[in-house]
Amino acid sequence: MKQDTIQGSGQHDPIGGSREILDTIVETMPGAVYVAEWIEGRGLQYGTIYESPSIEQFTGIPPRELTAHPGTLLNLVHPDDRREMVDALYSAVNSQVEVEVTYRIRNARSGEVKWIHERIRSIKPAGYSDRRVIIGVMMDVTKLRDAEQKLQQAQERMRLLVEGTPYLFFYTQDSNGDVTYVSPSVERLTGYSVEEWLGQRHWFTTENRINDPARAATHEHLRGEMTHPAFQFEIRHKNGNAVLLETYEHPIVVDGEVKGIQGVARDVTEQRRLQEALLESRKMEAVGRLAAGLAHDFNNMLQGILACADLISAQCREEVPRKLADEIIAISGRGANLVQQLLAYSRRQVFEPAPIDVNELIEENAPFLQRLLGDDIDVSLDLAEHLPPILGDRGQLEQVFLNLASNAREAMGGGGTFTVTTGVSGEREDRGDLKVILTIRDQGQGIDDELLDKIFEPYFTTRAAEGGTGLGLASVKGIVEQHNGDISVTSSVGEGTTFVIRFPAVAGSGAETSAARAHEGPAPPARAQTGTILLVDDNADVRHSVRDILEFSGYTIITAATVSQASKILQEHDFDLLLTDLQLPDGSGLDIISLVRERKHPGLPIILMSGYPRGGLPNNITELPDAVLFLEKPVRIGALLEAINTGLARREAEPG
């Protein structure tokens, strides 16, 4: 082969009259072809041996013109890709194997940038040891490159979705049920790493019966069935806690054959706990309504019993009957306390602070706490003498005892001692710094250190599987803080838990507070007991017993059982005080109060009684009319007479 032939001088056609055929063949290809010459020591020779006409589509420069000047083609290549293209050319020359390179090229005419994939190969012509014939095949891969980029972006978005979401994880299983893929978020949700999940078939499941239908659903999916695509199952977190997962999965079918299953699982433990807390809240609301209704009826019964017993005690001169009457009064008082405890447990009381002797409150509630804790748990009281009173609400403080005792009962499955201790901190002379300390200790299983900071959070519970709602200790903390106190907890696993509550003390003494509470029975009148009282109550026992007490005390009593009867009496009689029950068959005591305000003196003394507690009045009653005294049944004769005396004395003191 002569040199001018290799260099393409035009004196001899290297393809021997077949150029038209070659051009036709190349033009039918989806790309462009060039043939160039490489001379050792001189490099690539400009003026290629052959360029297919289609190369103009890539470069915007006609054949022969493209390589007529040094660097024309290289200048069209994107600057970031030139080094790679040159390296590929040198590699093809030196290795004599086909080399592939992808680069961007700018069309000189349109300015459009396209991605080119080029395959380069060199051939050593016979008789020339210092030369190479370079053959390049250029393909426009712009659309393919764009598609790949979009695919990569989609894959990246999917990766972020699959691996980045903290609330769920994706998984695949083969036809045997073994896990073949699981997204990294599985470790945050379950505690087990991806490596620990791979190859798993049983998913660290618990013995919860909810897993039986879950396993059945997975077996259906492995058979290609889709009866239950969504289901829930429970696994054991690596830290020992139960985790409820909600899963949606379906079979992977290829050519009619099930190759495995794929699905997504999310943690719904918190959702289930909130649902159960809502159900518990609704249940407690229903219990509260039931408790309030029972309290109303039971308090009406107690009112009649106490009134009769008070009347017997006041009239009878014989020692034995009086002792029996006093015993009836004491038993009725315990019954009234039991109702108050039931209302406290159902959270049907409002915050009504008064001086309280904490020791006395504990002693009153000790029998109820013993019944709540059970026979295998002993209640031990260690109460300090001369304990100063605190300002608090009896019902809410009883709620604190009940919740802590309930927690202790769950923690002491094997029995033990529930200890309640009282004491004082600070200087007794400085009442501003004096604290009443209430310590409640159990001998239960204890609480892990990492959980101690969370136990007062709403809905936090370690007993979700047993129905715990996480509301008890949160309500305890809320009640303590409402009393301007603070609560702390210490615990040792296997040894028990201790709660320490600190309440600010108030002026006075426990003895004074107890004496004030004891003054509920018959008392000598503070004034001459005369006047006419309208008594309205639909309960015949209450109506008759209260009438007898008031008549015995010197008052004239007119009775009615309904709103309509009271309305008629208002038109026919004058009276000095209205004493009415709240709930009546044909309306409410509030209706009678409205009639009195319209027809009588607006300052007429009014006492409203109810078997419902103040915090659980029916029909969403939250406020009472002005200047109306509320008495909660059962009311002792001393408290009733005192209220009547106060009302009548106030009226007499009014001018005009």
C-alpha cells in the first residue's frame, strides 16, 4: 500500500469504486462512521480516509470539512469530556482492542448538545509498522442517556422513599418465605439490623394470637392468592417491647409462577395505644355517668337514713337507742365516703380546695385501698404526728391514692407491702417553707432507668398489651401540680418503686381541721328557728325525713314533689326560704328557682340539694344561679340547719 493511498490524497480510492455502496450501507445504520490514519510519532492525520455523510448530523459540519483543520472535532467536544475522549483514542491505538467512550458534542450549526457513544478500534495495515488505521463508530445516545438519567432520578426517589422513611419499611420474600430484601428503616422500627432480617422466615413474631391470621395471609400470598392483602401482626422489638405492624403485601408473579412476595409494613403501635386510650377514656366517661347516677340514688337513700338517725339521736333520751342511732350514722357516713371514692375513681369531681388533714384522709381510704390491692398485698401506714394540714381537694387526692395503688397492684404480682408514709420538711415556724411529705412505696418489679423520665407522659405505658392506657400517672402529676406540689420517683428493678409527693402546708393544725369536719351532726341553733320553708323533693323518704327534722327544729314546712306542685304553692303561700332538690320528674329545681326569682323577693334564700356531686351534675349543668347555696346529699342535720340559719339571717339583715 502506497503512502498516498493511506493518507487519502485522492489519487487513489482505497475502497476501489465501492464508495457509493459503502455510503449507502453506512447511511442505513443508526449512526456515523469514520476511518482515519494514525502515524507513530506524528499522531492522527487530518483529512480522514473516510467519513460517512451522516456525521454532519452529529457535528453540523459536512464530511471532509470536519477533519480538514486540526482540532475542529475536538473543539466540538464538551470541555469536561475531552480528556476522556483523547485517552480512549490513545488506548485504542496502543492496545489494539475495541475501546468505548461516551461524551458530549456540540453541533456547530444548531448549537445543540448531544451525547455520543463511540466505539474505536485500530487496525495495523500490512507493510506499515508505524501506522494504524482508526475506525470509529459514533452513535447518538442522547435519548437513551436522558432516559437513563430519568430512571436514575426515579430510582433515587424510590431509594429515598424506601430507605429514608422512618415510619415504615419495605421487604421482599422468596417463594420459601425467606426475607430477601428489607429497607434500612427496619432497624429503627424493630431494633434488628438489615443483616439480621435477611433470611428470616418467622419475623421475630410474638405468641400473640393476632399473628395466626397474619401467617395464614402470607401463605395465601405465596400461593398467588390475594384474599387478605392487608393484615396486622406483632413482633418482639430487640429491646423486648411488643411492636404492632400493619402490612400490605402481594405476590410476585412471573409468567404465571409465584416467585415470592413483596410488601410494606408500618408501625401502628402508637396508633393502637391512642385508640385504646380513647376507648378507655370513653369507658371512664361511661363509668363516670354510671357512678354519678348511682351516687344520686344512693345518696338519696343515705339522706333519708341519716336524717332519721339524726332525729332519733336528737330526740331519744335512752342510751341504747341513741348508740344504735349513732352507729347508723357512722355506717351511713362510711357509705357516703364509699360513694365519694367511687366518684373520685371515675373522675367526676371538681377541684374544691379546703384544709385537709392528710393523715385523716389516708386512714379513711386505707380500707378501700386494701380492697383494691387485694389480699396478697399488705397496706402499711407510718403517719407522722401533728401533721399540718394542706389546702386540697379530697376527691382529687383520693384519685392520687387510687392511681398509685392500682399501679402498685400491677407491679406486685407476687404480693408484698404497700407502704404509705407522711412527714414534714422545713421549719415549722416558717409556714411559707413548710412541706407535707407523702411517700408511697411498693415492692414491685421496678422501672428501668431509661423509662423513669417518661412515666408521667400522657399515654406512656409499659403495660399496653395488658390494657394499660398511660393516663394514671399523668393524671397524678396533674393533680399534684394543681395543688402547688411536686412529685418525684425512684425505682430499682426487682426491688420496687417509691413516689415522693410534697405539698405546701397551710396555717392551722390537723386537729383543728378534724374537729371542723366532725361538726356535721345536730348542733344547738344559733338563732330562734322560726319561718316557713318550701321543701321540694321527689323522693318521699327524703321529703318526709327532712320535713320531720325541720319541723322538730321549729320551722313550718310546706312540701312538694314536682315543679308543677311547687308552682301552684308559689301562687297560694308565702315562705321564707326555698329548699329544693335539683332533679325532679317534670323539670329541675332550677325551674323553681326561676319562678321564685320572678314571683317573690329576688333575695329570697335558696338552698339547692342534689344526690349528684357538684362536679357531675346532669344535663351539662356547670353553673348555678347567684346566691344559691349548693348542698351535696347526704347532708347531716347540723350542716343543713347551719345553711338555713345563714340564709335566713342574711335575709333579715337586708335593708327594707
